[in-house]
Amino acid sequence: AKPLDRMISVQAALSAHLQAAIRAAYPEAATVVKVQLTSSAKEEFGDYQCSNAMSLAKAVKLQPRQVAAAIVDKLEAGDLIEKTEIAGPGFINISLRRQPVIEELNRLLVHGVRPPPVDRKRRVIVDYSSPNIAKQMHVGHLRSTIIGDSVARLCRFLGHEVLALNHVGDWGTQFGMLIAHLKDRFPDYATKCPPIGDLQAFYKESKVRFDSDEQFKQRAYAAVVSLQRRDPDSTAAWKLICDASRKDFQRVYDRLGVENLVERGESFYQDLMTEVVDELKSGGHLVPDEGRLIMWPPGCDIPLTVVKSDGGFTYDTSDLAAIRQRLFAESADWLIYVVDIGQGVHFKGIFSAAEKAGWLNPAVARVDHVGFGVVLGEDRKKFKTRSGDTVRLTDLLNEGIERAGAKLAEKGRDKELTPQELKAAQEAVAYGCIKYADLSHNRNNDYVFSFDKMLDDRGNTAVYLLYAYTRISSIARTANLSPDQLLKLAKSPGITELQHPKEWKLAKQLLRFADVVDKLTQDLLLHSLCDFLYETACVFTEFYDVCYCIEKNRDSGEVIRVNHWRILLCDATAKIMKAGLDILGIRTVDRM
Ligand code: ARG
């Protein structure tokens, strides 16, 4: 019996069969071979296509077709493979048996969409969003928030235990000037909550004073020292400033539906840093350099600054303390950092140093820096407002809402939907589009922010997918089938046949979800999930155009015939799309 809590990944199962066959056929060459298997682009190439024979042929000095034949000879059919065929220069075309695919789809209908198997259940920490107190939360943090939230959702879907941490920049010398400025501006801050409405302006004001007023500067330095000593009044002032920022950040998270994000900023690691430095010192890992103490992580060209010449700690020190705390105190065995690519060198250094210090064993714990490129404006220059200022996230989200409203009105939806439905649709479209535009591009590249493109309902966009989803999920309703009746149908008789080529194509596409999630688990490149969802909507349309699900009387509109297995295929499609959109953090609506 197949485990009910996991979906089978056809790709993984076939790869395992092929791997075994290649090993059996070419024991000498096969140890290094990675199975090359893709789902076939054309029906005549079978369902999956393996291209290993071509590269292996060079290694073993034989004709590729001969090599393919030798692999096929050793290939165990298992319960998945119907037949194989050698084609062209040496491709192995594999056709699947229909029965296991039908059974898996029926399991999906009855037990829901489940993740593919994972090697073990892990304790994952995803570090994302991580804006800086009193500074603008900018589009870079927005990217980190969107990608990080999705990565965390993916890990939860896989069945891991996930702790999502917001590593906010809430410590550092800049707090000296902020505290000093707060004390001057709002002398009764201790008893009356100061109305710092605009923290960025507050930050700028204090910076101006810091740069121009020597006396103020001295008081700012004194404030840092007193904060580090944890003096109650400086700590209280620091807290007030953090709270004001926190409120701003929270507004963005609420709108985007980001939940379960625990704030644990740099300040949390203050006491641990002394310990870490001591440990690194006694391990002989630190070397003096012009008054500083630095560490050379193996394989890195740039050292980490662990202690500054004034004895203070740095961003490097706090991340060293954090990685150690996460591995030991939190017993995490998968650490994910969703931070822009610009910090790649920093994380490479931290990971390497953690290994050298003996905290990180790559055979046990996995670490990933999930980097991403910068956000560009439509002019392909750094994303800015017309007047050249950095774009405030609230303004950006507001514009999204406005534009989504206009889009829905353009389609006359404002007259069809109730006010509540319209509001839900507007938010789903606005936030869905902003997220999807980000997630559907390879995160390693810079990406161009364009409301026009993301709100286009014809291409690979959230609007298109949201429409497709509402349409597909409403099909069972038009056949007058309630969710209960659908479930009954799924249990018996279930999907019984898949004879039409478009039914078969759709069925295989749906099961690819497990393959796609499996791949995501390796590379954390979410755009492949977006591509998959878009493809699924297209394959569904191909199916729906030619395969009648419900046959109605032309004149009376009365339902004459319901092709139940096709309705079930629609239902399975809706379930897969919903599961995918859930991982992306995109809310669906029933009507839009
Ligand atoms: N606050 C930092 C920034 O805005 C990002 C922190 C990322 N996380 C970390 N553990 N270093 O650049």
C-alpha cells in the first residue's frame, strides 16, 4: 500500500529505477552519473524521456543507442512503467501505466494534496524579512518577505517543523543618536507615549544633528554606552523607538497575510556574542589585524570582523552568534537565510566559519542562503518614485489595491459582485499580483517591477491564475454537486478511465506537482512552481475545450449528462492549484 500522507513523485520513482539500471549496466561509469529525466514535450515521445545514454556513450566509448538498449535491458518496470522505446540518437522514452496514475489521483481526491516524501522531518529556521528599526522597510525587504514567507510555507507543507524568524536590525550605534534625539524632542517620553508618526523623518532629523552638532554627538555616544549597560531609561527609550517601527512593519505583514513570523532581532544575540568571541578565541580562530580581531573562513577571500578595534561587535559577530544559537539552542537542522544576493559573501563566510568552529556539520544540518536580485523600475534603473525617493511600501500596496480595483471595474465585476466579494477579489488580485510577479521570476536575477505587467490577465500572472482557479473550482457547482457529493464520487467509483489524450495529459500534469515540489526542496527556486501552475491552467484549458464535463440541453439549459470522472479531474486540478497558490502565499477567492 502507498503511504497516504505522501504523494508519489513519478520523476523520483522513475529516476530511482533508471539510476539502478544504469548502475547495473555500467558499474564502472555509473557512480558519478546523475539521471537526466524530463517529462516529454510531445505525446509521441512517451510520458518521460531519459537522455543519459548520450553522455554515457562517450565515457564507455559505445554508440548511444547501444547504451540506451543496455540500460533498458536492466530497467525494472516496477508498477509505473508500461513500455519503453529507444528513439532518435539514444533517448529512452518511457510510457507510464494508467492505473497507478488513476489511483494516485483518487487518493488525492479523497485525502487531499500531500507533499512528496522527504529524507527526514527537519527543524527548519527561516530567517526572512528582517528590516531595520527606524529605517525605511524597502522593496528589498519586501522581496525577502514574499520569498521567505513562501519558503516557510513550502517547508511547513513538506511536514517540517518551522520557526520563521524576523532578524530585525534593532541594535547598533545608530540607536545612540535616536535615543538622544528622543530625549530632547519628547522629554516626558517615559510617562507619555511620544507621537513619532514618521520614524524615517525622525531618523533623518537625528542624523542631521549627529553630523553637525558636536555636543549632540557626544550625548549620542553616551547613550550607546548606557544602552549597552542596559540602563533602564535608555532601554525604555530604545523600546519606544522599536515599537514605533514594529507597528509600521506589522501593517505590511497584515496586509500581505504574513503570519507566524517571530521577531528576534540582533539585540537578542547581544549576550551570546561575548560567549562566541571567547569560544573562537580559545579555539585559536581569531587573528589580530590593525587592532581588530578577524577570522578567515576557509575558502573565503574576505575575513569576518569579529571584534572591532574599539572592542565592539559587528554584523558578522551577531550572525556568528545567531548561527550557533540556532544550531545548538534551537536544535535546528536546516537553516535558511532569505537575504539579498549582495550579502552572499557575508553568508558564505558565516557558514564556512561555523563549520570551522565545529558548530556546523554539513552532513547533519543543511544551510541555504536564499539570495535574490534587486528590484528595478520600468526604466531598468533602481526602483524609485518619480521624484527620486525610495518607494514607501504602504504607497506601493495602496497603488496595487487601486489598480486592482480599476482592473476589476474594467471587466464590469464591480456590478456583478457583492461589496464584500469585490473587496476580497481586489485584495486577492493586488497582493497576489505583487507576490506572484516576484516569485515567478528566477530570484537570482534582478526583477522589473511593473503594475501593468503583473495585472495583465493574459500571461503568466496571478490575475490569470486566480481567474482560472475560480472558474475550475466552480465547475462541480454548475453540475449541482456539493463537496460531499464530490467526495462520495471520488471514493466510489472515483476516476475510472482516462481515455481521451487530453484527459491523460491533464492527469500526468497534476501528478507532476509532486515532482515540482521535490525539485523546489532542492533548489528553493519558487518560479518553477509558478511555471507549473501556469502550465496546469493551460493544460486544463486544452482539456476543457474538447472534453465535455457537463452536457446540457441547449434550449432549456437542463443538465442531461454529467461525466463524473471529468468533474473529478476538474476537482483534482482545483485542489492542486489551490495547494500551489497556498505555498506561494496567494489567497484565492470563490468569485471574482
Ligand atoms: N537587517 C539586514 C538588512 O536589512 C538583514 C538581516 C538578514 N538576516 C541575517 N541573519 N543577517 O540588510
